[in-house]
Amino acid sequence: AEVADDEAIAVVGGDGSVCEVITGRLRHRKTLPRVAIIPCGTGNCQAMELGITSVEGAVERILAGRVRKIDLAEVRVCDDGLWYSHNLVTWGLGVDSTVLAEKMRCLGPVRYDLGIVATILANRRRPATLTLDGKTLTGDYTLFLIQNTQTGGSNLLLAPGATADDGCMDIGVLRRMCRRSLIRAFGMLKSEGRHVFHPRVAYHRFKSLALETPVPMKINVDGEIVGTTPLDMSVMPGALAVFA
């Protein structure tokens, strides 16, 4: 049934489910009704950031009618077209580790950590050209962590400065480094997001982003592999009204 703009959609699932519902709606209509997030997925980062930790808590917020407007990002990739992200977009080691993690779903959230460790040991080269609000960076990189929320994966603090309603996305740029430095950076990330202080990590905020690579490379949007580079993103301030 069609959902009117003055009605609401309740999403029972995790971050990936929320992304698919939002994307499905915006691909066919340019407006979004209010969205209720009922956390039942493996990754519930958006719900956690809204303070929703249970089904009962989600229902309480729906009944109270409290709504908060948060940003979205319009994401264009090859192979699978247009997506709308509410949580995160990753490229590089983060995507490679997610591909591995999905082969270990039976292990639960710890699979994300195991995937990251295995990918660190592989230490693959990833040349890329990144453009943030018109400023271009070219080099060899380990990964890009693009965040609307502070957390991702198994609720790791990936972007400690991110705010979901500030009109910008945050990106952590990890330049290529040796395995020892990578392990140190990962340890700092696990320690309350302190990877942002690593000397090989740069932290930026942006409204538009473009990413090009010599060969197509996979892109992760809100925990799902959705296509390949080239990637284009633009922020949509306050585009999603969520019960909070």
C-alpha cells in the first residue's frame, strides 16, 4: 500500500534495512514520511545514537510522537545506481573486511573485528583520487570512513566528532601504512575512536564528495555492498524525520 507523506513507516531491522526502505521510497518519490526505527538487526548504530536500545523503547517514541530531523547522503555508485545513506559509507579496508565478515555471519557482531584483522594482515594497495568540496587528494590509501553517525559495524566509534543533523558528513582518511601502524591504528580505533589522532589519519567534514579509482572497487553503504567506484555523494540536510 502507498504510504502518504503525513503517515509513517516503521522499519524492523538494522541499519541496512533502514537504508533499503529509505532508498526504495526516494527512488520512486522525492519525499519521505516519518520513519520509526525498531532495532532488530546485527548493526543498530542509528537506533543506538538516537537512544533507542529496545523494541519497547522504539514503541514508546512512536507513541510520544517525538521527531528529530537528521541528514541523509545521496550516494551514486556504478552497478547499482542511486542509494540514500543515513549511517555510513566505506571504501577500502572497511569494505574488504565487511566482505569477509559476511562469510562469518554465524559469529555475530564479532565477525566485523575478525574481518578487519584479516584484512590488515593482507595490507592491500589502494590508489585513489578523493575530492571533498572541490579539494582533490590523490595517493595510496588504506580506507575511507564516511560517517553520518559516530558509530558503525559492531558499534565501533568510527567518527567521534560526527553529528547526524549538522548538515555535513565526516570522513576519516587513513593513508597507506605498514602492518604495524595499521594494527596500532585499529587499536586506537577500538579505544574510544582515538584513531583520529594517528599521524597517518586525516579527519574532514564535507557536503560533497567524489571518489575515483584506477579499477572499480566495492562500496559499502550502511553495512551493505551496493556497487563500485566511481562514487559521488552529496549531503541532504535534515532530509529524514525519525521518531526519537
